[in-house]
Amino acid sequence: MPRSTDTPKPTPAELDLLQVLWPLGAATAKQVHEAMLATRPEVTYATVLRLMQVMHGKGLLTRDESERSHVYAPAHARDALQTNLLKDLMQRAFAGSAKALVLAALKSGISNKEREEIEKLLREAPPEDKA
């Protein structure tokens, strides 16, 4: 099965930045830096700006240059990027088996609340989706 090249694969640092940017929608490097300080106080503005410039070059972010401070936004919706990364992981680590991926995730430990949510989803899924 060919690998999808539609969506670039973000690095862990790029994913951290996207986790901050997705809820904001669009923001300047300064706004993203301020938001990141809550969880990563060691990150500098220069690092955030450079990372955003690299991500723009890779196609992970769009950039509006109409104002003095450039405004960046995610180029891909969170769910689309997560689906792409999950498919890639499933192909590379689990020989394309969704069952093997899910079993590995369940074995790695989930909370009782997560287990209940999963069981509810499985009970409510239409019969054709349970195959």
C-alpha cells in the first residue's frame, strides 16, 4: 500500500506547536509563544518563530503576510493529520492491522473511564461497522 504524501509528517516539536495552534485557529508567533509558555517555560520566542517558519516551508502551516506580524494557521485539520499519522503508524508498526494497533493500545493501559467510552462506542456502532 503506498504511503500518503498529502500531509507532511510533523516532528514531536512540531506536533507540540500544532497542539497549541489548533485551538487558537490562527495566531502570530508571539501569541503561540505566550501560549506555549504555560507548558514549556524553557521555549524561547526565537525558537517558536523559527519552528513556525520551518513548518510553513513544509506545508504544515499557512502564513498571512498582509500584516506586519505574520499570522500562521494550521494547514491541516487536527483530525485529518491525526488520521494520516495513525494510518502511517499502522502500516509501519502493525503491518497494516487495525486490530493489532488497537490491541496494543489497550494493553498499554487505559483508564476505566476510557474503557467505558470505548465499550459504549462499540455497542452503539452500526452492525456493518463491527465486522
